[in-house]
Amino acid sequence: MVDALQRALPAGTRIAIAWHHAQLGLGSHRCPGADDALQRAVVAHLDAAPGDGDTALREGTWLGRSDRGAERVAVGVAFDDAPPEGWTEQAGGERAGVKRTWFALAGDLVWAMLRLADADTRIEALEKSKRLQQALYEISDLAGWGLEMREMLARIHRVVGHLMPAENFYIVHYDDEDDSIRYLYFADSRDRFDPDPDTVYPLGEGLHSMTAALLRHGRPLVGSARDIIESLGIPHEEYAGGPLSEDWLGVPLLRDGRVCGAIVVQDYDRIHCYGSEEQALLEYVGQHILTSLDRKTAQVELERRVRERTHALERANQELQNEVLERQHAEKLQQALFRITELSVSATGLEHFYADLHSIIGELLYARNFYVALLSTDGDYVEFPYAADEIETKTLTRRKRARGLSEYVIDTGKPLLAMREGIQALEAQGLVRSIGPLAWCWLGVPLTRDGVVEGLIGVQSYTEGVAFTDRDQELLTFVAHHIDAALARKRAQDTLVAAHAELETRVQTRTRELADANRELREQIAERLRAEQRLRHQARHDSLTGLPNRAQLQERLDDAIMRVTSADARPFAVLFLDIDRFKLINDSVGHVAGDELLVECSRRISQLILRDDLVARLGGDEFALLVENVESADQARHYASSILRAIGQPLWIEGREIFPSASIGIALWHPRYRKSEELLRDADAAMYRAKRLGRNRSEVFGEEMRAEAMRLLDLEADLRRAIMHDAFEPHFQPILRLADRQQVGYEALVRWNHEQRGLLTPAEFIGVGEDSALIEQVDWLMYGHVVASMGEYPKDYVSINVSPRHFLSDNFSDRLLRMLDEAGQDPRRLRIEITEVALIEDASRALKVLRDLRGHGIEALLDDFGTGFSALSYLHRFPIQGLKIDRSFVSGLEGETRTESLALVRAILAMALTLGIDTIAEGIETEAQREILVEQGCQFGQGYLFGKPRMLDRNPSSFRHRQGLH
């Protein structure tokens, strides 16, 4: 800037400037070549007597000053030679007054420079504030992301790094009771120290480091490491820290006034990285980091307690399961004993007896290899009436008595449980000799009769790891006592002849059973084939009307779409038909009558269609037709008209004459269609348009419908993005006491800041929001803005509109009250506006919500009163604070409908007076309307007469002034 001023004057001219600005403070600047004397003269001229625009010559220097309030600018010029022509006032000609003009332009240029510098300073401050706020939000959110502690702290490190140089960063936790620390996080580019977050490091009185001093003194430390160590009086040979940095900043973390940790940043290459601003910033951020650490620590502690509780429950559950298993085992043993007892009576022979006995024992313990051995009558042989073995597949019925394990048990009369090593030890002692495959584990229990051992029951395992226990031995011994008695009874009743006869009988019976089973199987196969045919038919047809269903229709449509692309194929059309007022018939006459109507309509349509066409029932009262060979829209309309005439013929159902009608939507084939769903979708859209235009008619889907559908689809997508980015803001319309125009509150109205279309009112997007169920999210965003701004108008109340869906939801009142509590706002300054529908849909729930809200100070206003039921029969039951008279009645107070509107307003005001509640008139636009309402006793009002909805001004008095509210 000084260079630009210098170029406007002769070469060698020296220029200096000085300023005193409210934001930028005192400053000065000079051009190259200007000396200190010139600069001091200009600075001194700032404090001279006021004289905006005056110039003075002092000691060869021309000085000028410009004042704007308390802010001042001074400019000084010194010429090496004589001033340029026209510089002095006495000069004549065209160049007279050059000095005054030059000083005026110089002053304006300096003022412009100061404004730019001030703007840059403000922008930089805003950017810093924005980064800090964003960092605090991220730090606050990190504790709830479910991250591990180290990952959370690493992300906090990255956040701090966006605010200041923090490549070298660490956080310590300090325990002042035992004077120890833990390094929760440590990142350093030069220090190789890698502490474990769980390791405790005692500080002790003799430990000298900057971190220890920071924690003990509880005050921030900033500066180069050497300066800090010297200021702390720590001898260099006793310093116990890491590498010395060029700049070091550490702040303590305080909880309830006590030091509980510290955050440190340092830089090894640059000096003066950290100053008072970085110190204040790190202290401020540190407290938020401490809050996040506390939340994370609480979360970790909660998870630890949950794990401990889970382990305790698992142990208790395991003990319970063991107890249950023990009881089940006892029950299983008891049942096995009962079954063994029954076997002695029910078994058809000893072979079956032993086989069933094997099955029963197999339920109690491992018994894949099981056998029964009995001594022969003379005692010279061991007989095996039953044996099952995985390896020894050859059946051995008897053998000469030897020194096997079986003989050992028979001879000793005691059970034997032996592993392979034990068996080999017995062999080494010469007591036994292995016969057959060597078992991994062997268990044998003697069978006795009258106290004399006559045999044994043996089980064995060849699989390493499968072994029997003492418990198995006790169990098998216990079972063996019952087997002894069962065998005795069985031997007494079994004879060879009886066994043979029983066997023959069983064979014959089984043969007959197999023949019967074979015959039944053939019948079942035939019935299954018939059932499959019925299922295939049911899967492709409607069960009520017998018409093809949606699946079959879509198959035909997909075939038609593929076929129409060929050269000789002809176009087609889809007709979507819906019975008009079908719900009324169901509700009045009954569902049976409704089914009869559907069957009759399907019959009438089926009689009209051609051989290549198809009619299908899609569900409910909806039908769809595939009409082949349709060349034009007129042809499709003529086809639809014949169907409407046929359906419209009267019929008698349940003793009532019914005149049915239908609405038909038509979608003609177009190359853009690729799937059947697209044709059905467009035909459905055309059908709904036919219903909107009066029913009992047909409409063809056109480009305007498609454009409208795409517009609504785009609007819904825009609405979803707007919700994600919170592009909504409340506009406030003042509510006044009509008598004296004193403002008492506001009504908050939502506005959408559309990224392309600008500010949108609810009428432009409320329909899409309700159809897509997005309006509830919009409302909650709106409520959040309103609650957050309540502090801007501390004396007035604000009312918010609540739809019936929100009002009757399970958590509406709790969520609204929690929002107010979190924002620290007084609930008594909030009003909700509901419609009469919200009270009628679920009266008991509405009463509960209203009482709950009133109990916390939130009153309710009944919006659009007079357009619905408007009945005392329900109004007096609910705690309503005020009625809002609909704008349609207020606008009618002038003009042709004045008499009717005035009568309705009087009735509403009388009703409110009877109930003792307030009245608020909406849509007041003229002074005449206000005067009429005052005369009739209306207390409050709102409308364009008092102010349009607009964003809330930060200065409430300024808001009232602009709205004309004096």
C-alpha cells in the first residue's frame, strides 16, 4: 500500500503511515528509505489535536490525519527536493490542491487496508473457533464409539494435532495418594520410550522431570525444555526425562480441584511453537479430554463388572446344569432298571433280551463293545450268548476256559476296571493272558445267582481317550444285580419251542405289516402327486376368485416385454383396476359380502377378456389385466370403458342392492419398460389419479405423471439429505395481546433451506414427508432448534406444532422433556399445538400425555379450532390451555361471509369463556379484523398485521421494532 502511495509522488519521496484501530490496535509502517524520525513524527501526529482532513508542515515533513470516531489514521510525506507543482494551496492552474487530494486518497486507502486487515483477523478467529468446536464435538463423541482405549486416545491425538503442533504428544494419569503415574498414551518421534498403559511408575521425591513438576505443582509449564528445567532448579545431571525439546507445553488435568493427570505436547525442531493462546487452548481441550476419559473409564469399568457378573451367572448356570444332569442321570438309571425288569417278562427270547439289555446299558455309558459271558454247566467253558464288538466281527459262542480277563473276574468274583497299562501289568504278573484285540480300557462286572458267580457283563474301548470311570463301574455293578434277577426269571419262562413259535408269529405279522405299509405308501405317493398339483395351482392362482395371482401375471408381463421387441410382435397394455369404496362395503355389510363382490367382479371381467388376455387378482380389491394387441390409448380406454360398464351393473348381496364401480389406470407399452414391476407401478399411479378425479373412470399414464413421480422422488431424496445436514430452521411469528398489542409469545414454523430452490414452506414438502414417514425426523430437528433458541427471548413463550402421530407416540413427552432438560430451558415457556384429531384417535392416551406435560409446566393449545368436531362433549375432558381460531373464520370477518364467520367466532369465544380457557385468533391481516375480535372478547392473536414468520433476531427488542411492536 505504501509503495502505491509512493508511486503517485516524485521519485525519492519518503512516506510513513500510522494508525490507532479499535480491533487492530496501534501500528505504523514506512516505505524503504524512510527514517525513524519520519515514522516517529507520524506516530506523534496521531495524538495531536483533532482535525480530520487537515495537513501540517513540521520540520520539512507534510503530515495529514483522518479521524473516524475514536479511530485515527496519520500519513507523513517528506520530499528530497521541492514538492510537486500544485502541492501547496497558493499554486494556480489545474494542479492546484494536489496536496489535499493526495492526503484524502491516502487516508481512504489506509482505512480500506485496515478494514481488510480487520476482516482477515475476524475470519481467522472464526476459523479457529470452528476448528475448536469441531474438535470438542469429536472428543465428546469418541467415548461413545465403542473404541478401545488406545484407539480412542490415538484419535484424540489426531484431533489435538489439528489445533496445534502435536507430533510429540502424551497423556499421563496421576494418583496423588501413592504419588504414581501411568502413561495412558505416548507418541514421540525421538524418544524410544514405549510405556505400557497398565504399568505404574512411582514418582518419588527424588525423581526430577518436567512431567513430575507439572503434576506436583498443578500449574501449566511452557517454553523450551532447558529454560523450564533451569526455572525449576533441576540440575542437568539429575534430570530424569527424555530428549530435550525446543518447545514444551504441559497442562494439568484437574478433577474437583485436584490434579489427576496431564497432557503434554512438544516440538524438537521449532521454537516458540506454543504460547499463551496454545496454553489456554490445551487447558480448555484438556478438560474435555478428561471428561471423555472419565466416560471411557466408566464404560470400561461397567464392561468389567458385566463380565464378572456374566462369569458368576455362567458358574451358577453350570452348577445348575450339573445338578440337572445328575438328576437326569438318576432318572435315566431308574428308567433303565424298570426297563430291565420289564424285559424279563416282555422279551421274546434270550437273544432279544441281551440285545435290549445292550441298548439300555448303552444309554447309561459307552457300550459299543459289549458282551455277556456265562460259565457252562460243568464249568469247563465260557459261553457268550451275546457279543457286540467293533473289531472282532466274528461271533464266538463259547471257548475253553483259560486265563482271560473274563475268567479273572469270574474267579475273583470282583469287578475289574483296567486301562491298557493295567492289563499289561496283570499279564506281566502271570494273572491273565489277553485273548483277542487288546483293549484301551476294559470293565467287567460279575453276574451272580444265589451268591455264586456264573458269568459277567463286560464293556471295552479300543479308542484312545475313551475310558471308563469308577462311577461307570458302580453303575454297571448296580445294574448287574438287577440283571441277575431278570435272567433268572427269563430262563424259567423261555423254551426253545415257545421261542420258535413266537418267531413264526412275528414273521407273519411283520410280513402283513410290510404289505400294508407298501399299499399305504403307494396311496401316499399318489396323494402327494395330487397335493403337488394343487400347490402348484395355488401358488399361481388366487384362492378366493380362482384367477391368476401376481406371480403368474408378472411372468406373463415379462414374456410380453421380451416378445414385443421382435419385429412381428404387437404392443400391449396393462390395466390396473381397484374397486371404489370397497372398504365401505366391508365395514357396512361384512367381509363375506365383500368376498362375494370380488368373486362377481372377477367373473364379469373374465367374461370380457379375449383368449390371449389375462386378468389377475393382486390382492384386496385390486385386479390387473394384460391386454394384448393394443395399438393406441383410445383403444385401451374403450377396453377399460367396457369393463367399467360391466362392473357397474347392480347386484344383490346379503339382501342389499349394491351398485359397484371401479377406477382403472392404464399403462401402454413403451421401450423404456424393462420389468413388469415398472408397468404395474405406472398403471397403479394412473389408477390413483382416476380416483382423485372422481372414481368410476380410467386414466392413461402419461409423461406428466412420470414427471410428477420423478419430482416427488427427487424431493424425497432432497428431504433425506436435508435431514442428514439439518437444513431446517424455525421462523417465528409473534403472538400479541389484541387489546394493547403487547407481545406474549411466538409460534415456531419450520422452513427448509433447499440447496437449489431456496427457502421452502411446509406446504411444499409436508406431503412427501408424511408419505415417506420422514416428517417426524424433520419435526424433531425443528424442536431441537426451537429449544436451543429459547434463551434468546427469555420473557416470551414459544409454541410448536405437533402432529397426531408424534403426540400419540410412546416416548413423545419423555423425549420432549429430556430435550428441554438437556438444553437447560424452562418447560413452562413451551406450548404445544395439537389438532382435534389427536384427541379423538386415542382419548385415554391423549389425556395421559397432556396431564404429564402440564405436570411439568407445558401447556397445550388446540390448533385450527372450528374446522373439526369442535364439541364440548370431549373438549372439557382435556387440560387445554387455549383455542386457536382458524384463519378461515378470521378472514371471513370482512366481506360477503361476515355474518356467518362472526357467528362462528362468537360461538367459539363463548365456548372458551365457558371452559375458562384462552383464545388466539390466527391469520389477522387487517386492523378491522383486530378491532372486531377485540369487541367480541378475543384475547390474543397473530398474523401478517403484526408480523410475518421470520428467523429470530439475536436482539429481541430489535425484532419487536422491525415488526412494529411498540
